[in-house]
Amino acid sequence: MKKILIVAAVLIVAGALGGDVFAAGTTTVNVSANIVGTCQFSTTPTLAFGALDQTSGAPATATGTLSFWCTKGAAYTLSDPLGSTGTYSGSISNGTDTIAYSIGYTNATGSGTGKTSPISSTLNATILNTDYVDVSAGAYAGTVQFTIAP
């Protein structure tokens, strides 16, 4: 019983002091984040030359716009399968014959402007008349894979 009275007396004294018996503490919480530079394609065009006229001496052309975005301030390089940055040479085939073509492209290197500000690369493709004047009739097709990296 004597112990209960002592505990009660301590509690009464602590209450009389207005609760100032316990001191408040503070701490600092560190907050951090890391943005990893990235690049992503937004649109991929189709370069369609249409019907090639073998009686013409003129080259055939096709254009398109490749769009992508990169993290703001991240240096990027747009490249083709040959590792070039600005001009690519390839060929399309109908299974029997092939037709050579070239693609020139813009904005091969630069600095990202963020996801909401995409970057455009104009693709200008050309097939010389001498590359299609003696091939067989049919549908020719192929693909080319571009890479964008920070």
C-alpha cells in the first residue's frame, strides 16, 4: 500500500508541474531521389516510296519524322544499325532482288528537353534510279532499327 501511495504522490507532483517533466525532441529526416537519364521513342514513321517508275531517270524519295524524348539535360545520340549518326545505307528486297536506299536524318546528337518536349528527327530517304531500273516487279520491303541512348 505504501508503494501505491508513493507512485500516486509522484504522479500528482508531475501533474502539478504542468506536464513539463517530459522534454520534446526533434530530428531531421533526409529525403533524396535520383533521376536516371533515359530516352524513349514517341513515334515511328513508315517510309513509303510508292510505285517506282523504271522509265524515269529520277531518284525516288520518301520522308518521315521520327520523334523521341530524353531526360532534360541528358546528352543523347540517335544512331542506325551501322552505328552512324546522320546517314544510313541499306536495302529492301522482294525475295529475289534487292534495291539499295539511303536515309539521311537530323538531330542525331543533342541534349534532352524532357518528356513533354519531344525531339523530331526528319528522315529523308532516297532510292537512286540506277538501283531500281533493272529489278523484277513485286513488292519490296525491309526494316531499319534506330537506337536512341543517353
